[in-house]
Amino acid sequence: MADNKDIAEKRVIELELELEEEKSLSQARNRLLVANIKELNEVYDALREKLKELRRRNEKIRIFEEQLVKANKLSTLGELASSIAHEIKNPLISIQGFARRIGTTLDRDKLEKYAKFIEQEADRLSQVLTKLLGFSRMDEPKKDLLDMNEIVDDTIMFMEHHLTRFKHIEISIEKKPDLPMVSVDKIHVQQTMVNIIMNAAQAMPEGGQIQIRTGTNDQYVFVAISDTGPGIKEEDMERIFEPFFTTKEKEQGTGLGLSLCKRLIEANAGKIEVESRAGKGTTFTIMIPVNAHLRSSTSSHHMQQ
């Protein structure tokens, strides 16, 4: 009986020791857990502050980028200043001339004729200014169903006089008739075309040819703008749409023009492709998707015929 009692007491002591050991381990685990939670809270707080800082920086970058895009558009308008002045000057001269004639004649028929001319030239002047204001706007796309051929015509008319300041630049236009209508912001496409055409002219200081061609495939209506300039180096091809990347001299470009073009066309669900070979010229192709319902209606029309 004594032996059994000793064994029992010994077992109790062992259990008490095991319990104490477990308590110590549990306390150690709790201390470690508390320390880990505290460390995680500190890391979380630090990450939250970093995230706030990143958001502040991203907002600053966004504002800075918007300012740069605006500056690039203003730079493009500056390049077109001579053309704009010409477009405004001609109607003003006509208005002045007919106004003087009105003051020197009593012939009623002539008075009505001169007044009509003044009204027409004032309307022409208003259209030029409307185009100018539209060209400089920074809005989100305002899409309408438009004919890409008409956009090309209006853009070339807008740039025609400006291009005369470049030496021996010839422009040829090849338009595919009866293009499908596209849903697009006309001003965005015009801004893109102006940037690309001006780049082409600047790349050919001794003269050359710029060909503008419209067409369509299964998904897109396109405008292809080709030049006979020196082309783009292979190592530069992947970077030409990067902001601030430019192959021009420091005083001649900001490196934002093509980056802006890409953004404008992508905002209209389109894309820009480029092909170039050193010494063989460059082709930029602006591609705007044809509306699905327009494609289906066109297909139905052909099937009925």
C-alpha cells in the first residue's frame, strides 16, 4: 500500500510540474503573440502612411501630367499660329474692304451684295475660331457618328497654309469612298493627325512627300499617314509613345506629342500602329473601330443585294 501511495504522490508531482511547464509555455506563447500583434500593427500603420504618401504623389503626378499635356497642346497651337493668323486675316481683310465700299456707294443692290459678303466672311471667321477653340479643349471624348474622310478634309484645310512654311513638302490624299461611319471625337482625331503630320514635315527639312490614305478592314476604319523621311531607328521604335521620349533636338520637342496621340485615340477605343525602316520613311496608322450595329447592318444590306 505504501508503494502505491508513493507512486501516486510521485505522479501528482509530475503532473504539477507538467502543468507548470504548460503554463510557462502558454505565457511565453501569449507574450510572443502580443509582440507579434504589436509588430503587425506597427507595420500596418507604416504601410497605411506609405499608401497615403503614394496617393498624394500619384495625385501630384496626375496634375503635373495634365499640365504637361495642356502645354503640349498649346505648343501644337503655337506651331499652327501662322496658319490660324492666315485663316483669320483673310476674312477680316474682306470685311474691311466691303465695309469701305458700303460707305462709298448709294446703290441699293451693291449695298445688299456687300452686306451679304460681310455676313459670309464673318460666318467664316466664326467657324475658324470655333475650330480653334475646339482644338484646344481638354474634355473627355464627345463622340458623334462621323465620316473619317470628312475629318481628313477638314484637318488638311486647317493645316494647308501652315505646311507652306516647310520646304518642298508635297501632300497626296487617297480616300476610299463610302467608308463606314465611326463613333469618334472629331477633335481628338484632328489633334492626332496634326501632331503626326507636323512630325512628318519636321522630319524632312529638305522636303519630301506626305501621303494620307483612308480605308477599312473587318474591324476598323483607318487613316494611314506616311512620309519619306529618314525613318525611326529600330532601337527607338518601342519607346516612341513613351512620355518625354523624343529624337528631336532639345528646343524642338517635348516628347509628349505621340504619347498624347496614343492617349487620345485609345480614349476613343482605337489604336495607333507604326511601321518604319531607317531611310525608308514612316507610316502611322490611326485605327477607329466600326460600330458593331453598323457592321451588322452593312452586312445585311450586302446579303440582300
